[in-house]
Amino acid sequence: MTAAPDLAASFLKPIEGFSATPYPDSGGVWTIGYGTTYISGNPVTRYTQACTEELATAWLMSDMSDAWATVRNGVIATAKDCELAAFISFAYNEGDRAFLGSTLLARFNAGDIAGCEAQFSRWIYVSEGGRLVSVPGLVNRRAAEVALFRGVWKPPVAAPVVFAIGSKGHDVSLLQMALIGAGCLVPPPDGDFGEQTRAAVEKFQAANGLAVDGKVGPETAAVLGFDL
């Protein structure tokens, strides 16, 4: 893919959010993964099998490829990658027919950039009880698409991983092995961050001049040589 679809992909993942199981979106359409509503031509239903993140990404890229083809067919004016990426997101969300028939596209092709931008905020409604109501999620999405269109959108910064009391799993076992290697924890690792592991972390932090809080965040992990 080229720059515009790559930018659209990085935009769509956090905007859509990932769901391994089917759920009805704000318009009542059954959805799974990263906003997927059809799989191999069949609509998603409440009975659609759960998916992995990898499979959801494959569906996203496939559907986004279709949206990109629609954008290429519809846009006749010279466009920046950021503008094309915003159109891909819009077409992915609203559908090919809606994008191609939109005033948003018509104004862009006519060279009315400001008028095009203003049209994004008109697509924030769903039908509910026979009337149109605005949806906060769509309001936020359209604002983000305008930022993308202008070239000023920034991807969200992921919160740092922190292991603490209550953390469980394979990664905790690896952490415990690192603490055993540092001489701060008695084996064997059990994958459960309990009081003994917290005490081991505090011992390691105190011995290495770190803030002693019994939690393993980026700073403690870096000194321990543990990859978060």
C-alpha cells in the first residue's frame, strides 16, 4: 500500500478499537474486530465466532483496500496523503455509496477545502425512534478525521505497561525469572504477582536506587533487563 492507506490504517485501529467478539455498533449493526461488518460477503451477527487481533487486522486491511479503491475512483482533484487517509476512514465507516454521493466529496473535487471540512461534522447522526440523534462516538470520530484531513492528527500514546499486585500470566512468570536471576526472589516462578513478588521487586528497587513502590514499570524493567 501507499502512504495514504498506511496512514489510514494507523488511524483506524485506535479509532475503531478492537473487539474479539461481535457487538452492535451505534447504529445497531453487528460488528467485530476493527469495525468489520462483513466477512467473506456475509454480515457479522451475534453468532459470529470470536476472532484474534491478527485476524481482525487482516479483515481491516482487506476492507480498507476496498475503501481505498473507492476513494481513488471518487477523488479527481489533487489530494494530499492526509486528505486521502481521512476519506478512506470516512468511506470505511459510512460505506462506498455514502462517500461517492456525498457533498463532502463534491466540495473537495470542486476545490472547496473549507466546505469539505465542514461536511465531516454533518455525518454524526443515526436514526433512533424515527428521528436523527447525534452519537458522541461519531462526533469524536469526525473531529479526528478533520484533524487527519488537515495533517495534524497524532496517534494516541499507549499507556506504559505496569506489573503490580494482581497481575497474572506468562509475562509475570518471565518477570519472576528475571527477579530470581537478580537474587531477589526464591524460585519457582508461578505467574502470579502476589505479596512475595512485590517484596522481591521492592528489594530490587532499593538495591538499585530506584523509587520503591513494589511495581514494575518502564524504569524498574529497564534496570532489571526485563522487556515490557
